[in-house]
Amino acid sequence: MKKVILISFVLILMFFCYANSEETGDDQLLEILLKNGTITKDQYDNLKKKSEEKLKEDTEDFDFRISSKGGIEIEKNDGSFSCKFGGRILLDASFYDEDKNALGDGTEIRQARFDTEGTLFTDWEYSLALEFGNAEIDIKDAIIAYKGFAPLSIKAGHFKTPFSLEQMNSRKFLTFTERALPNEFAPDRKIGVGANIYGDIWTAEAAFLGEFFSDDPDDEADEGWTAASRFTLSPIHSDNTIVHIGTSGLYQIPDDDKEVKFDAKPETHIMSVKYVNTGKIKNIENLFKYGFEAAFLYGPFSVQGEYIGCYLNRDDNEEDLDFTGWYIFSSYFLTGESRNYKFKKGAFGRVKPVHKFGAIELALRYSTIDLNDEPNITGGEEKNVTLGLNWYINPNIRLITNYIFVDNDKYANDSGDVLEEDDINIFQVRFQVEF
Amino acid sequence: MKKVILISFVLILMFFCYANSEETGDDQLLEILLKNGTITKDQYDNLKKKSEEKLKEDTEDFDFRISSKGGIEIEKNDGSFSCKFGGRILLDASFYDEDKNALGDGTEIRQARFDTEGTLFTDWEYSLALEFGNAEIDIKDAIIAYKGFAPLSIKAGHFKTPFSLEQMNSRKFLTFTERALPNEFAPDRKIGVGANIYGDIWTAEAAFLGEFFSDDPDDEADEGWTAASRFTLSPIHSDNTIVHIGTSGLYQIPDDDKEVKFDAKPETHIMSVKYVNTGKIKNIENLFKYGFEAAFLYGPFSVQGEYIGCYLNRDDNEEDLDFTGWYIFSSYFLTGESRNYKFKKGAFGRVKPVHKFGAIELALRYSTIDLNDEPNITGGEEKNVTLGLNWYINPNIRLITNYIFVDNDKYANDSGDVLEEDDINIFQVRFQVEF
Amino acid sequence: MKKVILISFVLILMFFCYANSEETGDDQLLEILLKNGTITKDQYDNLKKKSEEKLKEDTEDFDFRISSKGGIEIEKNDGSFSCKFGGRILLDASFYDEDKNALGDGTEIRQARFDTEGTLFTDWEYSLALEFGNAEIDIKDAIIAYKGFAPLSIKAGHFKTPFSLEQMNSRKFLTFTERALPNEFAPDRKIGVGANIYGDIWTAEAAFLGEFFSDDPDDEADEGWTAASRFTLSPIHSDNTIVHIGTSGLYQIPDDDKEVKFDAKPETHIMSVKYVNTGKIKNIENLFKYGFEAAFLYGPFSVQGEYIGCYLNRDDNEEDLDFTGWYIFSSYFLTGESRNYKFKKGAFGRVKPVHKFGAIELALRYSTIDLNDEPNITGGEEKNVTLGLNWYINPNIRLITNYIFVDNDKYANDSGDVLEEDDINIFQVRFQVEF
């Protein structure tokens, strides 16, 4: 009698466990019980059906998981669907040690951004990034991508023109507050189609793009267009050692106004003066831009550099023009971390401090841009030296301080708006949270 | 002795199962064990209390489920609360086969939108839809609705004026890239109150509305207002066969400037020319708009059409005016799907491909708008024929291609801005993801 | 033999339960089974390892819970991470009983807002609030805060200057549709750093702030700055009885234009006339603002008042100026609820109706602002009496009706733009959903 009670308990328990099981699919127990004659075929069928229904319901409704690595992500367990929300807030304060011109110290929200991205039907991905500024909103990424031919990925939308290591690197993960001076040559996001692919030690990306999103859609001239590509090679990319080289090329036909302008602030954002400034250059037939990049990392030490050039082909009666810029920087983590190389992107990502108090990084950069092509264009030449100190409080929060020594030449007068040879120093602080 | 061990195992297991049970509420096992004397009353009470506490905690904190049908949705299991995030990205490219006027080919993000909607306290629903454009943001839906008197629903906020089948149909689910020419007569969203209700074969919606949200709130003239309603009848709406007819009526008092203007692009968005254009019509006392709509669907085949008219009642010394437009289109799914009729909304929804490679739909549309009421107003007349080919890659991603033959009359000159009788062809492609 | 089968069932079940257990960490059963010799050491190790792996996986991936108290919140169970989405839609209609000037009745979306806030690494919190208006977007809160020294909290970002009870109170929870007239003196959000702390019966907040976010970052004058603080004392704050007093002080150096302007609409938003208006006051050296606040609550009855003054210190050759304002209001819940005092914030929060049909609150306010400092500045004086009736339909949805009697003096002419002594009445309705 006791055995009967025990057996019934066991059966009840068994049913119970089944009723509560969340993702079993394991029907072995039922098989054994049926085989041993402990349960009848009817009971077996009934239990089996219940188990399957439960499983099905779970799969459809509850089969999601949530994670918080770099933004909140809700993901279907079979990987067919996911949705991730992220964002960033970058708070800046800049102080200008003035020389010849008045420059306004100040504070600003450098970026406030909301991102969402995710997977649809396993092979498709979407991405939408919105940036909020002074009463304005900018659509940054707006991408639909197909990953079904992995490692080839195809995309359409509004995305970064593939060109230059520093440009492709998310601002969230830059070593300094602003990109280096030659970044002025790197194009911004445009609307178009693109593809990227990678092998064991290389990546390649190419894109064909139309207008900037911010262009006037009511302009009745046909749009200009751009073809761009970037190729990177990383023969070594272990945890401890990275060797990375790359090159970019870009060909652009401007739209019917045939104008282009290059100007840059001295690696700061709050002040408005752009010492180096070509003004509008007219009669552009086409542009060719080229870039070379290299990075080397060994444990906490890394060095990175780029050379970017821009060649402007103008109408017959105008001289062609050639501008260049380059930078090199080195960084060292006092706390032993390494910069986080993302091989498949050919760029650097989030640093994860190993100590409870965070990670400390020292950095030094030299950068220069030359917008003079005398005697035709004298946009000025600038040389900056930057000292950087980063405190990665945790993987999502960072305090960045930069001290910049700016050396302008005799043509660097913001197209005549300010006094030239203005050799200022800049101290700027950024406090950023991103996830 | 063995039995004692077994019983203790069973008890431990039982407790274990309870501790892990997620939403049982089933206390039968405990009852049986108590009745059989296997556990004492104290143990029973203790276990029972633990079970109830666990259940309570689960109900409050974890009683949510996540689903991904058309956007990510987080829903409380009792239906009292839900929150859904959705969005869309529509990427367009248009190519104009010019005739007499210059028209700028180009690309654009036609729409980038972020939506959130959900349920509060079972009977209340909210909806907020934001559209991002050139540095601007538009509030589309901003609605608070009460569903406690179902099938009657009452709402307040910024929402679509109930008028016309095509207008009420979400852009996400349109057969062609743009709505037909007579959609120029359909009013946009405004702020107001509304109600809708449905029976077995009919739906009705009415609304009383104030200004457009985009109106200047600092204008010291009292706002104009609009009363609008739409009634649909669908005697047959099985999976395979739909018969739908409907009518809309709208009465509008403009605000104190008493002006109105009708103009339309040729079912394209990137170019800026609006061939048919009345210019500003002054001294409007009130407007009356009326529409008739019909749709028939049989399996993969469907046909849909609308006739919309607008009557402008002007001051005594000015002639009253009358403008009209209509369209008819037919579509056929080569892959066997049907357009998805949402009876309660009196509109069409998301098409779900049955094949792995997606669904293919062919479509043909004729549309016309007549903005001439000679001799007073000669805004022009336009007739368009559109060939459409849709590839529904999956329920959320679609590639739309349209080829449009545009036939303008001698008055269609964008109020004198362009040459008339400009008979162009348009090829446009849209790639859209929406969820 | 039966016993062997039973034991094997129990073991299978046990394994089963383990496999399904979600957050046990309890290995006691395995220990007992090992000790009793029911399972071997190998089996024990194997099961133990499986159990630990499962637990680890659960902890990382699934250890989140969702709640819906005031917005959808996804929270890691250990409290180290959370993410909350909220928002609000405020729909307004205003009707003006005109006296001497034309005032435009109308409707508007008073606010549409999307908020996200959360916790990162236990001690850090972020907050981002976006407000959508006429094609514009405003960043309201953009805050990074450190709570590791609780009860001290330190923050940086764009946040409300700490000053005045009514100003610090979220608009969502105001008793009337708009803040009282003297709120014109309260500063808005700015970029800076701040700290707040609380004891058993007191709270203190201080901040040092730079420019408004909406200031032109390209202005080459150095920014102005503000130091502000607020201190509150609440010797009694039980559920039923609240005694609250507080004081605020603010010192501001304007930027180089040295101008300031005070003006206010009569506690309404849709019309554009600001009867009391000083126009631009020039040559401001610095400003000092001070406020006194008090609130008393006993069950459904409450009374609240503030006095705010502003002292403008001008250049030697200009007279210093002094403006003041104050309000007092009382409210009574016919349905027995109390206003919800949030002691740590020194402000009021969400009212939760106890009845199924919601809560009803009657309110009466007197407010006044005096922008005259004769003979130098005659900006006008206004006195308003407001009758309020609130229907809290549920904790998230509220209908607010206000009737305002406006009494303007002979100087209240919007800096000469309208006729003075315009004594109008205002009826306004707000329907709001917030979560």
C-alpha cells in the first residue's frame, strides 16, 4: 500500500515537474515510465500532449532572454529576433587659454543619442541611431542589412562612408575627446548601398552613396555621388598583440554647384573658430581621397597613425588642388588593460577595466592638417599636440581630460575672420556615459 | 528504513518543485500529503505559506511576457498592462525621365519613425508615434483611448482625421510607394476627440478636431475646426473573400485667414514640382469633402477604388468651387497570398509570405485629380498610370518598385513655376523595414 | 526490484528538477544523496557541475525582472543594472473669455515626452528626457549621477536648477494645469554639476551651473554661471500628516550681454500674450534670487505656498531692481486620498486613487507677480485666482480643469503690445497620460 502511495506521489511529482519545466523537450522519462508499465498508454499520451503544448506556448511567448551588455537587449532564444536599446550622453566643458582672438569658454552636451538595433528573421538586421542637439534631431544610422551570405554582409540606408580607421571608430571609444585634424577629409554618413566581408586576417568594405541626408530634397539638380572602400589587414590579432594596417580610397562627383569647403576646429567643439579654412572652392570636377592607417598594440601599450590626402580635380581653366593631413598617437594603460580591437570591424571598441577603481590611460597625440596649396588656396596649416588622461570608471562611464597645444601658421585665419598665427592652449573635460 | 529515506526524498523533491514552481496555484499535492499524514500540519502550513509567497512575488514581478509580432511587446499576463516598441525605415531612390522641366533624381530616407503604444489599467490605451526628418521631428499619433465600452472606443489626442480608405491605411501597408493623387483631398492628423465602433459587418468612426499640431500656437485668431466621419460595410470578410464598401464625409470651418490650397506631386516624393496646384484660394466660408470607397478581394486577386470630392463654399461675391479625383487599382499575388484585410479598422494590414523566398505581387493603378474649376481656378488636371512590383521578403521587409506614366494637362504648371503639359515617366524603388 | 525502480525514478526526477530549477544554489539534496550512498561521487560531481553551469547561465542571461510601476522597467535582480522607459502626453484645450484684447482659443499637445533612466554598475544612474514640440526636440534631463556615497548623490549634466518647491515638482504631478505666476523667477535646466543629500527630517541640494543648453555654443563670449541651493525641513512626514518648510537661494552672473527679461502668461500656455513683461533689462552685474516655501498636509487636505524674490544688481549708473511674487493654494480630496509627499525629493508625486472610479480633488489658488519697480521698470502686476477640479481616473491618467480669474494692473501691457488692465477669465482642460 505504501508503495502505491509512493508511486502515485512520484507520478504527481513527475507531472508537476513537467508542468513547471520551461524548456525540456526531453521526453525520456515518460518513455521509461511507459516502458516499465508504470503509466498506461493513455496517461502517456495525455502527459506527452500536455508537455508539448506547454513547450510550444513557452517557445512562442516566453522564449526571450534579456541581457545588459552594452545596452538593454531582448533576444529570442533561437536568435531569430532581437531588439536592443542603447544611448549615450557626452558632457563637455572647454577652457581656452587665449592668444590673439577671443574664444568663448563653455559647457555643452556634446552628444545625446538614442540607438536601437536588432535582428529580424535571423538574417536581417536593422539599426536606427538618433542624435539630439539644439532643438534639432539628426538621423545617424538608418540601416537595413542582410547577413544571409555571411561573412558577406550587404546593407542599404544612411551609414558611414567607409574611409579611415578613426572615422569608422565609434566616438564612444575614441582615445581623445575629438578626432584628429585630418578627420576633416573623412566624409560623413550618406544614403546608399554597401557591402563588407572579412577573412581570417583581412576585412573589406565598399559603398556607393548618394546625397547627405541633410541635403535639400527639393533641390532640382541631380545628386552627386560617392564610391568609397576600405581594406584592412591584421596578420596578428591575439588578445595581447595587434598588428593592423589599412588603406581607404574614395572617388566623389559633387552635385551641380561643384563646390567644396574644408575647415576644422582645433580638436575642440565648443568654440566656433575654424582656424584652418579654405573657404568655398569652386569648379570641382571630382575629388579623390586616399588614406593609409596603421596600429600596433602590445598589452597596455598601443600606437596608431593615419595619413589622409585629398586631390581636387577642377575645370580646365583652374589649377587642381592637393591637401593632406596626418596624425600619430600612443597610449598606455597604467592599470594594465589593453585597447579592445574588434577585428571584424577593423576598429577599436569598449575598454573593460579589470580593477574595481577602473582603468587609467595616458595618451599623447601629434596631428597636423595642411589646407594650403599655394598660390591658389591658402586655407592654413595647423599642428596640434595633445596630452590625454582617461579614467574608465567602469565599462560604460569615462572621464576624459585633454590638454591641447595649438600651433597655427600665417594663413590660419578662418578665411579672414580671425587673426592668424593664434597659438592657443585648450583644456577640455568630457564625462560620458554610453551603453 | 529504505522507505523512510524514499519518503524523505520525495518530500525534499516536493519542496524543491514547489520552490521552483512558477505559477502553479495548485495546492492539491500538499492537501493529499497532509490528509495521508505524510507531513504534519505545521509542515503543511509552512510549505503552503512559502508557496503562496512565491506565487505572489512571481505575480507581481515576473508576470510579464515578451513577444515580437510586429515590434517588441512586453505584456503583463493579465492583460492589464502592455508596452510595445516599433518603428520603420523607408529608403527611397527616384529616377525621373524628364520631358520639359528639370527634375532632380535622388535618394532619401522617406520615413524614419519610432512608435510606442500600450495598455494601462486594462481599458486605457496610449499611442505615441514620432517621425524624424531633416533635423526635424514630427509628432504623428499622440493618443489616449478608452476601450471600456467595447466595441465602442473613445479617444483624444492628435490622430488621423477619419476620411478615405487609403488615408486610414498605414503607409507601411500601402500597395504602391505613394498614395494616389486624390489623397491630396484627405486631411492630415489634427488634435481632437473621436470615437469608433463596429458591428458584425460594419464599422463607424467620427471625430471633432481643432488645429493641426503644426499650426502656430501663438496665432491669436481662434482655431478652425473639422467634423469628420467614415462608415464602412463589409458583408463578406472571410479569409478568402472580402467585399468592402464605405463612405466618408467631412465639414470644415477654416481659421480666420480663410485660405486653402490644393497641390500634389505626381505620386513621388523626392522631386519638388507639384504640377497640379491651385495656389491659395481665398475667402473660404467652409469646405465639404465626401468620399466613396470600395474593395473586392478573392484569394490572391484584389481591386480597390475611391472617388473623393471637395466643395468649397466661398463668400457671396466669389464663386463656389468643386474639385474631384479618383483612383482604381488591382493587385495579384503570383505566390498565392492575399492582402490582409483588418475588418475592425476597415483597412489593410501586414502581408505574411507563405514561401521561404517571400511573396511577389503585381499591381496596376490608374489615378486622376482635377483641380480645374474654370474659369475661376485652373490648378491643372493630372492622370497617372502606375505599374507596381512588390517583393515581400518577409513580413517586415519589402522591396517596392513603381513605374509611373504621368500625363499633365495645359494648366498643370505648379501655379506658373514650371512648363505645362510635362508628361514624364518616373521609376522609383523603396526598401522598407517596419516592425 | 520495485524499490530500485522507485529509486531510479526519484533520481531521474531529481535531475529533472535540477535541470529546471531557476535560481536555487541549494545543493543540500545532492550532499544528502552522496552521503547516503544513493549516488556515486562521479554522479555527484557531474550533477553538481551541471547545476552550477545552469545557475551561472541563468544568472547572466535571465536574471532580469520586469515591472510596470510608473513606466516599463527592466531590472537585473541583483540591482546592478536597470533600464526604465516612460513618457507622457498632455493634451490641452483653452477657452478665453476676452476683455480688451483678442486671444486665440485653441488646442495643443502641451507636452509629449519620452524618458529613459536606469542604473549602471549599482552606484551609477543615468537619465535622459526628450520633449517633442513643433518640429523641435528639447533635451530636458541628461544626467549622470553617482550614488556610491549614499545618502549623498553627486551628478553632472543638464538638470533643473535647485530652486523652489513648485519648480522641483514634476509637471506630471502639479495640482493645477500650470505653475503659479512667481514661477517666472525660477530658473530652468542648465548644464553643470550638483549634489544632494538628506537626513531623517531634512534634504539639501546645491548646484553650480553654466549655460542653458539652448544657448548658442558658437557665441564667443564666455558663458555666465549660476550657483543655487535649496534646503527643506520636514519634521513630520507620516502617511497622514506632512509639515514641510524650505528655502532656496540663487546667485547668477549673466554672460557678456548682461541682459535679463521677465515675463509671464496668465497661468495658461496656448495664448501668446504675456501681460506682465519687463522687456529687456540691461547692464545687469548679477542677480540674487531667494525663495521661501511651506506645505502642510493632513489626510485629504493640504495647503502649499511660496514667496519668491529677485534682486538685480546693476552697473553703477543704473538703479538696482527688486521684483517679487507669491502664491498659496489649498486642495481637498473628496474621495479621501492624500497628496503623495516624496520626502527625499522634497516634492510631491503620483496620487493613487483608492476607489475604482478614481479620485476627485478640489483646489483653489491665489497667485501674484509684481514686475514693477517704479519708476525704473513698469513690467506690470498680475493677480490670479484659480479654481481647480482634478479627476485622477487611475494613477496614470488624469483630467484637469481650471477656471482662472485674471486681474492685470495698468502696466500689464506686454511691453506695450496689448491694452492694459485686461481682466480676462480662462477655462482650460487638460487630459494627461504619464507613466
